[in-house]
Amino acid sequence: MQMETPYSKAITRKYPEAVAIAVARSPEGRDNPITLGWSMITSGDPPMFAMAVALGHYSREIIEQAGEFVLSFPSLAMAEAALYFGTHSGREVDKLKSFPLPTQRASSVDTVLFSDAVANFECKLDSQLVTGDHMLFVGRVVKSHVNQDADEKRLYTLKPGFVMGRAEAVPLEE
Amino acid sequence: MQMETPYSKAITRKYPEAVAIAVARSPEGRDNPITLGWSMITSGDPPMFAMAVALGHYSREIIEQAGEFVLSFPSLAMAEAALYFGTHSGREVDKLKSFPLPTQRASSVDTVLFSDAVANFECKLDSQLVTGDHMLFVGRVVKSHVNQDADEKRLYTLKPGFVMGRAEAVPLEE
């Protein structure tokens, strides 16, 4: 049975929610990562991702200017970095200098891949749309990369307050 | 270390992926549910959801015509229904007649809530955008509902081939 409740309370039923990191290169040549709770696939052929970035965020400007980005699925080992990238602004700090992570150059997009991520997708910005307080960016995947270790697990937010961890797959009982 | 790989292979690292069901009322007055693998929040204030519906699907037409929909987070008990709603077309069958589920009328949107879902969000269509082979719909939440049972778990796709189940939250070790 359903009961009406404020959105702020209802939305706490959404977890676990997959974490992603978008990274784009600034005009000054700084690779700027931002951690996102809101991303999804939005086309199968051609493959495309959608992601929402807060309108006021530095990353919103950088992604627009670059017209391209890498969308990365962080691994569990990247949890602290994801928290740092999601709670600091590239306007004030060079995030990858303050919190260095192993990276590799992307090949079709002028920014980096995260070496320890589960997967990285090089994307060309296809379209964008203002949705409330966020910019919804749509990117077409032009190149895909995965971690050599197939057992690396994606990072998820488990509950409010940036509590992150693993989402263990438990099949339904027959 | 990252290695380049075809998208079709890389994207299999995405799981678990949360399942949603969108339901909208056809001009003939039939509530038509469709199961979606691709949905996300896209604004905090006002609250908004984005979801991708295949361009050729009947539900794409119905949601456009209705200009409103309910986005539902199915519970584990709804797995079979979710599979049915996702693999049949409302052009050929009345899905809720063929696979009846307990529903309640929504109050601000002319369609139904799923009584056994984890949560239901009544949405007014705010904007839409063609993204590759899918229509990206953006809806503004006007009313929210949750299951009285706070322990109901959201349904996730665990691997390719519609394998569904639970995504158990496992916090990182300190």
C-alpha cells in the first residue's frame, strides 16, 4: 500500500545509486573531474550517456567549453577520491593535484581515463538541456575502456550523506 | 590499468542497474506501464526525473500524448511483472489486464500508482529530447508516495538477459 509523503523523504528509497565521475579538460589544460550521482544510458545505438551537473558548478562550464568528456565508473578503491571530487570545486583547486589518481590519456577526447576505474567511456557532447537546477548533458560514446581486472566492482551511494560502498547482486530465489 | 574494448563489452560492467516502471494513460483510457532500465534524477529543486524510452515504442507515444506519467520503483515481488511490461507492447495487449497488479489512482496525474512498489512519483512532462534511438523524457515530480513497508527493496537488473534481483548495500570497510 502506498502513502503520500514529501519528495525529500520518498527519494531516500532510491538507494543503492551508481556513482560516476565525469572529467573534462579546461581551456587552461587542467583535467577537472566531478563526481555525479545522476547518470544513465540514454541510447543503445549509437551508444549515449546522459548525466546531470548542477548549473552553478565549474564542471558545467568546462564540459560545455570542451564539448567532450570522459564518463568513468569508479571502483571501490576510488571512494575517497570520488568524495573529494564531488565536494570540491575546480574553481578553487586543481583536484587531480590535490588528490592524485593514476590516469591514462584518452585517445579520442582530450582528457584522461582513470586507470583504476571499472570502465571509462570517451564521449562527444551531443546535446544539453536545462532541467531545473541541473544541466542535463548527453554524450555519444566514441571509445570504451575497461579495467584489466574484470572483478573490479562499481562504487554506489548506499544512503544519504555520501555513504558509499558496493551493491552486491543477489538474484531472486526461484 | 585500462584497455580499450568494444562498447558492447564495456557496458556489461554497469550492473547492478536500477529498474523503474513508467505508466501513462492512453487516450482510450488504458493505463500502460513500461519497464525501463534507464532513468535517473535530473534536478533536486524542483525535483525532476529523466528517463529514456525507445523511439518506436508505444509508450513513447502515450507519454507524449498524456503529458504526464508516474515513475515507479518496483519492488522485488514485481520482478515478473516488470519483465512482462518490458517485453510486451501496449499496441498489442492491455498489459495490466494480462498481468494484473494491485494499483491505486494517482491524485495529480491521471493514471495509477503500483501499490506494491517501493515508491511512486507523479510527474508532469517538462521537456523531451531525442537522444539516438531513445526519447529522453524529463518529468517534474508533483507528488510522491512510498510503500508503508519501509523494508521493501528496489528491483535491479543484475546482468544481461533481464536477470533481476536485489542490490545489497555493502559499506566499505574502514
